[in-house]
Amino acid sequence: MTAAKKREPRASRVASEEMARESWATELAELSYNQARIALELALGQLQSEDLEVEAMADLYRLALGYARRCEQVLEQVEQEIIQLDTSNLEEER
């Protein structure tokens, strides 16, 4: 087998993994707070299982981090909206 043939499957696999990550990131960005929180709880529950292999644990950990970050993003967005509303209300009262 030539070196080029050995590289093709790996390059193809890497490209496929990259596309999957981008797709997941897009889906993650569209989750509501409750959806992300529930997914986080499920991932954390699975992480507590003693039957998982190390690779599966690492994948679940990455997923859990993504869900936790999404929850933080949504909370920060809501906080900013509330601050803007409060500022607008204060200005209107003057």
C-alpha cells in the first residue's frame, strides 16, 4: 500500500470529524437554556456510569462542557437583556 493510500482514509476521517463538530456546534448554538440543561444533566448522569470506556467518558465530558457553556451563554444573554430593559426604564422615568 502506498503512503498516499494510507493518508486518504485518515484525511477523510479527519474531515468527517471536523464536519461533525461544526454541525454539532451549530445545533448547540440553537438550543434553549432548558434543552441544554437537560442534555447536560443526561450527560452528567451517563458520566457517573461505571460501565463507560475512557474514550466514551472523554466524549461525554466534551459534550457536557458544550452544554454547560451553552447554558452560560443563554443566561448571559438574558442578563444583558434585563440590564438593557432596566436602563431603558430608568431613562423613561426621568
